[in-house]
Amino acid sequence: MNTLRWIYLATAAFIPLALYFFVLLNRRILRERIGNASVKYAMDHLPMGIAFYREDGLILLDNEAMQSLSLKLMHQRLMNGKDFHAFLLTAPAGSDFTSDGSAEAFHVISGEEVWMMQRDLRTEDGVPVVQLTAYDISELYARERELEGQVQKLRDTEAQLTQYQSRVRERAQTQAYLAAKERIHDSLGQVLLSTRYYLTEKDAKITQEEVLSAWEKTIDELDRFGTGDTKTPEEMSFLRPLEQAADALGATLNVQGHPSTDDVRMQKLVIACTRVAMINAVRHGDADEITLSFDDTGADAGWTFRISNNGRIPDVINEGGGLKSMRARVEKEGGTVSYETSPSFTVIVHVPAGGGE
């Protein structure tokens, strides 16, 4: 009786203990199964392809995206990560894709689909593990190619505009040459007539000094014409302060176009703006050549002139004291100041007809 009692008590104590260990064991098994399945599920739903493999290529873990990429490019399932990486990087003859880049990061291009491949070496529990990741950048790559096409179109347009400007300048120079030639012809005719009148008329109303002065001016204009300078004497007088300022700065001033010389206020504005632009170009851009050009516009359109240089083009245009004062002066006349940075740094000033009145 006592024996049965002890057996009953031992059984009653053992059963709960056995159940407890049984539950713990099943929880561990269930946790491990759910954990591995969860990792695999999460990897299969990543937006990129990913694979982990040992240095000898043995696959440890991958996802469906990487398997799909292997089927598409190698026409077989991913079995060896090292071989797959080498295959993508070298793109053997007969492959329906191309690749470019280094072993650690390269592009794989197949038709309109583009992947960016990245290889990283990691260490897990002291064991080297390679991670190979494939990012689908097809849309980004297509947009980049589209932008490159647009940039090339802009470059072509810029080249055409530069060529057009060159032709306009050549035409303006030709017109200036012809005008100077005609002006010199008239000056020679006039000075010859004056000289003949002085020599043949006893009571000539012209002095020897006036005749010699006329010859000096004509000879000076001939000399300048021979060097390609086609500016009129009035223009020479108007632009002389700028030429002197350029000389003082160690630069050369080139003038293109023919500014109107009737409006003294505008002439002073041109001189003031050009001086500021020259000083900035020489001091901050190491320029040694300044170009002052006038747009061929009628009096009703107002004034537009450009000051460019051959110096460095600034990354950012910061208006210091000189440029600020120049802008204030131009705006006081009702005008505007703008900048161009291609093909050279250019200050553009425009004053409408009647500005400042």
C-alpha cells in the first residue's frame, strides 16, 4: 500500500515536470523554424537582389530577386556566388549583356534593364562571408541618358550661338572697316583740297597750322587703320579713359561695335561700368583681355553693352562693393544688370530708351 502511494506521488510530480520540458523543447523548435522562415521571407521581399556566400562560392543565403537575375543572365539558377560574380564582371562572349566597372562595384546592362552590382566582404563569427547586392537602376539610368542627350543638345546650341556671334562680330568688323575706309577717303580728299586752297590762294582764310593739324589727324587715322583700329576720332576720345585704365591694369581693351556718342550720360555710364568690370576681372580672375561690345540696336531700343574677359569664371557670383555700386547706378538710369558665365564671364548692361530721364 505504501509502495503504491509513493509511486502515485512520484508520477504526479513527474508528469508536470515532463510537460514543462516538453513545452520548452517545442517552443525552441517552433522559434527556430519561424526565425529562419521569417528571414527568408523578408529577403525575398527586398527591392534588390542579395546573396551571401563563402569565399569559395558556396551559397549561404540568397533571395528570389538574385535567383531571377541569375536565370535571366546565366540561364541557370544561382549555385556558386564566386562564379556568378566573375560571369557578370567579365560578360563572356555570347552574353546578352555588357558590364563596366571594378570588381567591387560595376554596372550590368541588358537591353533597357540596368543593375548596379556591389560586392562587400564581411566577417561572421570569424569566417569571411561575401555579400553580393544587385540594385535595379534601370529608370535612373534611362533618365541619366536622357539628361546627357539634353546636355549635348544644349552644347550644340551653345556652339551654334557662339558661331553666330562670331559671324555677327565679323560682319560688324567688316562694316566698321568699310566705314573707316570711306571716312579716311573723305578726310584725305578734304585735307588735299584744304592744302591746295592754302597754297594757291594768296588771301586764304586758313592758316598753315590748321593745314598741318588736318594732315596730322589724317595721318594718325591712317596709322590706326593700318593696325586694324577702325574707331572714329569721336569714339577714340570717348573710349580713351577706358584704354588708359586697361593699360594701367596690365590688360588690353578690345571694342566691338559702334556706340552712339550723342548721349554723354550714357557714355559716362559705359565708362563707369567697364572700369568696375575690368578691375574685378583682373584682380579676381587674372584676366588680361577685356572686350567691350555694343549691341547693334537703334536709339528707340536703348543701350545694351557687354563687358567680357578671358579670366577665370567664378563658381558663384558675389556682388561686392564695386558690382553693387555699378548695379545701383544702372538701376538709377532705369536699366538692368545681368551676368553670363559661358563661354566667358560677361556683364550685360541694358538701359531702355529714355532711361533715367
